[in-house]
Amino acid sequence: MAGKLSAGDKVALVNSAGEIVATLDISDVFPWDKQKYLSSVYLTDNNEHPGGDMVLKGDADMVIDTSNLSAHDLREKIRTTFLGVEKQRDMVVTVTSFGYKYGMPVDADIVMDVRFLPNPHYIEELRYFHGGEEPVKNFVLSQKITGEFISKFFDLLDFLLGNYKKEGKTYLNLALGCTGGTHRSVTLAESTAEFLREKGYSIIIRHRDVGKDFKRL
């Protein structure tokens, strides 16, 4: 429609009931520098970028009337339209290990403190391995208290994530912390990520502070 307007035209703005709520007098019409818009808004000059495809090749494929949609309903409408019925149910979970001595992750939705577990740092032959390596991993997972914790924690995650999905949550940041972020939290983050993958969640895993406490000898 915008391409048909010219100076001197009058445009009516209407609400969802079709009632005129305002009018706009067109005094000037300026050409749209689409390439500049693509560069400044989408930060790319690549015409094959999805934004470039929309900007350079035409108008939107669909219009969503949000007048009577709640935020939840709008989110579901967008997800269903662009991701499909199956894909919209996916949740991306970021699992982060960290060390409390370096500060808590500011973007975490759920934080679990695993400093109650036996600390490999105080065992000389384990100190310079991290929690993703077999010596530390075997030590941490072989502790009776670790098994009890994993059983209870994974049951809680199964319950929480299932209900988050029902509410339309598509991203979750889960953080597990120990003192330095090298041993216990790394092992538990890896185990948690494996559990959630088996449950069908898309997983991103990061070890924020691993190795900060030592230099490998």
C-alpha cells in the first residue's frame, strides 16, 4: 500500500472494529533505501539473509492482528506459523557450570549449588584435572551423595521443564556452581546436559570458569 501513496493523499488509521481513529495528510514521499535499511537494522549486506529477503523482495507474507491476542497467544501464533506444530514444542536449554568465587551467571533462570559434594581440589592426584575428564568425573559420580542428588535433581528438572514448556517457555538457562567452576560443577553440568538431551531438549553447554584456578602442569 505504501508504494501507492503520493503527496497530497490522505490516509485513515482505523482500529480493529474498522472505526477511523485518526487521519494522516501526506506532504512528502521519500524513497526507501532498502540496502541501507538492511545494513543498519540487520547488520548485513547479504541479500540472502532472511531480513534481506523480506526487505528487498517484497512485503510480508502474513499479517497478525494482535488486538485480541494475549502475549502468550501471540507467542504461540508466531511459533506455530514459522516453526511448525512439532518444532514449536522444542525448548533450548543452556547448561552452564561456574565458580562462585568468580560470581554467579546473571542470566540464569535456575541456579544449583553443588558445593556440598566432596571436592576433588583437595585430592592431589585429581586437582589438575577438570570435571569433564575421567579421573574427576569418576570420583564425583562415585560418591553416594552425588547419586542421591542426581536422582532428586533430575526428577525436579523433569517436572519443572515439562511445565515450563506448557506455559510456552522456549529458552531456559540452568547453572550449576561449585567453588572454582572446574571440578564438581563441570561434572554435574555434563551429566545434566546428557539427561536433558535424552529427554529431547536442545542443549547448549558451556563451562564458564573451568581451569581458571590452575595451569596444567
